[in-house]
Amino acid sequence: MFSELMSKQCQPLPHPQCVVQPDHALLAALSDSNAPRSEVKSLSLDWDLIYLGRKRLVKGEPFVTGSRHLVHPDYTYWTVGYMISIRGAKKLLAQEPLRNIMAVDEYLPIMFDKHPRKDWSQKFHPRDLKVYSVEPLVLEPTHFVGDKYYFTDTEPYQTP
């Protein structure tokens, strides 16, 4: 699904980037979604992917120099949404991810060399995706663990 999305929806677009927002994501309350975009432009940031929503697994990620809304993300899981450039989509597709199929939540951190499983990372070269994250996040999931109608195929869940 991920490679199909990248090849069919992003590459033929006349725009240099696209936003991927799954149906389980909503705009976060009180978020200023324009501030990070303005900073990307004003800082002339060279980027391939910018997380808009995700599950942070490391606290205190460093801010991009001169930025108040963009950080250098560490290992990230539970991708809620992101903005990707055409160059980023091409980098991801060049690795032929269907040959080593895995969840996009695992593949993205591998491609910016922040995945803890080095044995998985070794299957992909180069791992040079230029990734940032907005801070605070502007997308959040519609349901959280324990909520009614919550469903996940990637995290363990026990009925309360």
C-alpha cells in the first residue's frame, strides 16, 4: 500500500510534495499548522519527510537550529501523518520496500538511520532520508489505546 501510494499519488503530481494523512488522523486541537511550514520555507530546510503526527519514543529531541517548531526526530513509531517530497518518495521507492516487506512505521526510521534493529537496517542502503518532525504535532489519532473502537495491528492490546 505504501509503495503504491508513493508511486501513484505523489510522483505524478505537479507539486514538489504531498501530505499523507490517513483516515484515522485529525488536526490536533489548538495546533498552528502553518507555523512549521513557514519555518521550513524561511530556513530553506532541505527535507525529504516531515512528520505531522507520530508517537514519540524519545524525549527531548533537539530543535532544528533557528526553529521553534521543527525537531530532529529519533526512532518514531505509530506514524499518524507526514509531508513527503518527491525526492523523499523516490528515495523510499528506490529501496524496493516490497522485497523486505514491513510496516511503514519500521521502514521510515530505518531510512533515516534511527531504527534500533540494525539487522533490519542493514537490508537498506543508503539510509539518507532527511527527516524532521513538527513540534508540537499537528495531527493526532482519532482513537487511543483503550478507547471504544480502538483497533491496532501493530501494538499489543489487552481488553480492560
